[in-house]
Amino acid sequence: MTKHPIVRIYTLLKNDTELAQRLPNKIFNFDIPENYQKAQYTPFIRITEILMTNTLYKDGDSSHYRFLFAVETFGTDVNTVYSISERVNEVIKSQNGRCYNRSLSKDDELKLFNQMLEFEIILPIKEQ
């Protein structure tokens, strides 16, 4: 069974030893459970889809997805958020993904820093 690209990225990040140690059960797709949206549960990350196409060629004949996605790292300390984001970038780059945008913000209500990295990666439609 072929998995959706967001599930493949989730699995890639979850299986990284360093991220698994720093973020035990704290890697989410799309929705962050409300009870985790608190400072005491940080750091955690969220993966969301931006764009997915399988039309790399103008004739539509492609065996790959062009997948754009975001990985947001949340935490109470900007240095922790930065170091986790850098590790995420290393893991994605190891699969030939590229970060094309970064933004750092702070949620004043939750008092959490949010480092958002936006990536592009080409993935085979059929997993190997």
C-alpha cells in the first residue's frame, strides 16, 4: 500500500533517533490535540500540507509527486525551537528535500514560539 506523502514525512521524522528522544509522541499531522497546546507540553511539531501535485511533466506523465509541506516547531524557548527546526531540516535534506521559506513568530496568547519551515520534496508515487 502506498502512503500519502504527509504520512511518509511523519514516519521519516518519527523514526529519527534525535527527534524521537526530544519529541516523544509529540509529532502531529494537521491538528494538535488541545490538551497539548500548553507550555508544559512543549516542544512539539506539526506537519501540514501546502501543495501536492503529480504533474512534474507538462503531459501529466509522472511517477513522482511534487510535495510542498510545512513543519512547525513550537516551544517556550527560541533556542530549543531553533535547534529542533535545524534537526528537522537536516532529516528532510537527507531525502533531497529543500527548505524554501522560514518564519519565526510568537503566539502571545499561548506564550509559545513557532518556527515554521516550508519544504519542497519530490517523492515517488509508489514507495520503494
